[in-house]
Amino acid sequence: MAITKQTPLALDPARMPRHVAIIMDGNGRWAQKRALPRTAGHKAGAETFRRIATCCKNLGLEYLTVYAFSTENWKRSEDEVSTIMRLFETYLHEAIDTMERDHIRLKILGEQARISPELRRLIAKTDEISAHYDGFQANVCINYGGRDEIVRAAKKFAALCMEGSVTPEELTEGLFSGLLDTAGIPDPELIIRPSGEIRTSNFLLWQSAYAEYYFTDVLWPDFDEEELKRAILSYQGRNRRFGGVK
Ligand code: FPP
């Protein structure tokens, strides 16, 4: 089904995805179009994340995962990287109050050794608060790469083998999934990439095995509730066969 701006956005409540993931792309181009520095695009992108997380919660989704900073994004200028890291710190500071008020969970996915001690402290705090609640969960990927996550899980498995608590023959997909950053989180049914790029860029490589993808030209800071609904409507029109026949 072709979804256009005119398509009525009537979602089927019985066929809502549980988990939507988004590659937040296009902040730089959004800023460039307005003759602003790239960092202004990231600030606008952080606001969009806030709004879309609220929409997801209100639509009854259980999980939203966003790709905020990849293992490859360190290649950007020092100024851009430090602005994004400061945005994460500000966001987590503010999120701590919101989580307590709205009983939402926030989880940071990714490798933490390279991020600042302050950011690590804030992540520990949000983990502690999240443990008290069981409502909507937002996952923010920071210093995250799908391949890196799989390598780290493989190292954890090797360590378990070496200490004798498991043998290589006992490895199953389920056991391996439990060693990933997303342990306990269902795979996303829908992955959205705005900004006109049509690639997966190392995002949720293991978890996306059967995800439906939705690509749109809208730049991330302009992404809104209507765009989200359009993506979910497209998902609801798909015939998901998981390798079988329908
Ligand atoms: C991709 O757009 C965006 C990023 C690498 C950074 C994403 C960061 C945020 C949205 C801000 C903070 C988020 C939270 C959760 C507080 P791009 O810079 O690659 O855009 P371009 O392709 O147009 O250059």
C-alpha cells in the first residue's frame, strides 16, 4: 500500500508494533538548510526525540530505541562530538525527573568505556530508577555499533566457557541474545530511517533479522507524530511471513 500525505492515519490498535527503532538522521542537513551550525541540528534533534518518545508512549508502544551516537561517530569534529555528549548529559539530568514522574524506563545501550565518567554516573542512576518501573521503555544507543555489540557478546560467552559455566555446544540464539545490550528487550518489528538514506549503518544488526524497514525523506528534526503514524500504517499493511508462506 502506497502511503501518501493524503492517506488517513487510522491505525489498527490490534496490530501495533511493540517495539519501534529509529535512526535519527539528518540533523546536520536540517541545520545547513537554515544556515545554522550542525550542533543546532542536534539540539533540534534532541527535542524531536523527546516529542516522539511521548507519542510512542501515548500510542501504547512498549519500547522505542533510537540510534543517537554510533561507534563510528567519534570521527566527527571535536566540537560536534563534545556538543552531542553535553546534550546527552543534559538530557539524562532532565530525564531523571521525568522518569520518576511518569514511571518510564530509560536504558542506554552501547559500550560505556569511552564515554565520560559523568555520563556513566547518570546512566547508573537511570538504570537504578528504571528498575522500579515496568511501563514504556526508551532505549538510547550511545557509542553503539551492531558489530561491536555482537563482538562484546561473543567475548562474554567465551568468558563463560572459560570459567566452565557453559560449553560451546550449549550456545543457542536465545542464549546469545541474552548477552547482547538488548537482553530481555523484544526485537523491533519496525525500524524507521528518516533523511532519505537507505542503509542500516550498523544499527541493531542481530535484532533486525525480521524487522520491517520504513524510509522517509523527512529530516529527523522535522519528524513528527504524523510521520510516525505513517510509518506504523505502512508496517500494518505489510505481510510478515518470517520465512514461511501465508
Ligand atoms: C545524525 O544526523 C545524528 C547524530 C549522529 C546525532 C544524534 C543526536 C541527537 C538527536 C541529539 C541527542 C539525542 C538525545 C537522545 C538527547 P547527522 O548529523 O548525521 O545529519 P546529516 O546526515 O544531515 O549530517
